[in-house]
Amino acid sequence: MLACLLPVAGVAEADLDAIERFVAVYFDCETRRLAPLATPPDAYDAKRDQYDATVILRAALAQSPPGATRLLVVTEHDIFIPMLTFIFGQAQVNGLAALLSLARLRQEYYGLPARRELFIERVLKEVLHELGHTFGLVHCQDRQCAMSLSINVTNIDVKRGELCAACARTLGDRRRAVGQGANGADGENRGE
Ligand SMILES: [Zn+2]
Ligand SMILES: [Zn+2]
């Protein structure tokens, strides 16, 4: 498995380092950092002062190198899909790509003092969540499982940085299937 990390221009190197290390260890896979993607001009929605996740994901997919098993796109932009006020991330279920926004994972976003460790914890939980979707995992009812749906950072903080036993088993099965080349990129998109 080759997991490619594609930052949208503006993400700090230290944050990308933490994400790349986590993915390499958690998924026990090769990783590659791609050159930053310029923000697609048509992604910005002036009325919402936010960025369209679908437009970013589409532009990112055009940059996916041959041989990539997964494409993890990371942005500082606050992102949305039309039916929701915001999303933390979006993923193609059973697909290639996942997108994660760091914008709302910092304490500073909520007017609170910075807590780097907490920020990174949230980032890695959401990386696992979004990549979990790309392996076909759906939202889990266990509030402590990383695959549980988060609609705010409090939900994220309740989650552990790992999967419940059932989701871990499913991930293992799906990963073996991917290893055998059975992965289709039939990417139905899922917000958060
Ligand atoms: Zn679970
Ligand atoms: Zn989700």
C-alpha cells in the first residue's frame, strides 16, 4: 500500500510530518509526500466564506500519482458540502481519496488558548476516521471509536485515537482485500 499525502498550499510542515508518521505506522505502509496543491480558484464560496470540499477533492484527484493506493488531502481551509454548514473532512467510501480540514481542530478557532498536543490528537483521530471510510468503514455507534461521527470537536475529544474491535476487524479484512487488488474506487462521497 502506498499512501500519498497531498497538502493544499498553506499546511505547516510539522503538521504534515505528524500525519505522515501516523499513517506510516498505523497502516504499516509506504508513504509519499506530494508537492502542495494550489487552492483551486473555483473552490472558494464568497457567500459562505468557505471552500467547497468537492472541488478541492476533484482537483486533488487529478494530482494523484500512478500507483497511489490512498490519497490523503490536507487543508487549512474551512470546507463545506452544500447540505452542511461545515465538515471536518470528506472521503470516498471504498475509494482512493480522503480530505481533511485542520481549520476547526484548533482550540484557537473557538477563542481558546492553543493546545498543540490536543490539536494533533484531533488531527490524527480524523485522519484515521477519513482513511477508515476509504476502506469501506461506515459510522460506528461506539462514541469512543474513531469511526464514530463527530459534528463538533467535543465529539472528537470523546473518541479514542483508535478503532473499536469490530471496526478494526473490518479494516483488517478490507486491507487484505486491497492487498489482493480487489479494491474498487467506486467512491461514493461521505462528509465528515
Ligand atoms: Zn467502531
Ligand atoms: Zn465519517
